[in-house]
Amino acid sequence: MGKTNFGTVFEDDATTEELTGTKTLDEEDVGKILTVKTDAFVITLPATVVGYVYHIVNTGEDGANIITVSPNASDKIMGPDRTDVDDKDIINTKATAKKGDRITLFGDGSLGWYVISQVGTWAAEA
């Protein structure tokens, strides 16, 4: 864990944590910038909680990283151009992945997680 500067995207003194393997997020991860440069592991969201916000950033090399974000089985990941279906992942696809791709998710405490910001290609699980 440390501090970083992602320019105007996040606060200059935002706390960051580099994820190096599969992880289930919890209340201690809320508001952190979670960076991922390791290929092919899953970040699991907890059951939705009102006001929880998670920031996930791909810091791997272009085309070298697939990041899968998986909701709780009874939650959806909702946002533009997405079919709202329970238990469907959102994936930063390896073929189109670029360093700096990122997604911010907001918990509504009922239906699931809203994509409130996104850079790069994040595909819905089929």
C-alpha cells in the first residue's frame, strides 16, 4: 500500500494497493486505488453496500493483462451498454487492455454495482 499521483483522475494523496493475486474486496478497500499488473486473476466484489466505491486500475503493459471483476451471486454490475443480469462479471479484455484502463464501481445496497466511470474496454461476461 502506498501513495501515488494519477494526475487529475484521483486525489493526489489517494491510498493505493497493488493487487498481486485473486482478492475479495471488503470495507478496508473502499476508496482505495486498486492497481493490477498481474495477468488473469479475479477481483470479487462483496454483496452491495450503499456508498461503497471501488477504483480498479490496470497498470500492466498494453495487451498483457486480463482483469475480471466478479459481483456477488445476487448482484448486478450496471451501467451504459450493459445488460443488467445477476452474477455476471465485467472484464478488461487482454486483447484490448491498455495500461491505465480503469473502472470505478458504486454500491447501491440493493441491486448491485453501478459503473460510474470507465476507461478502456470492459466487456460483460456472456
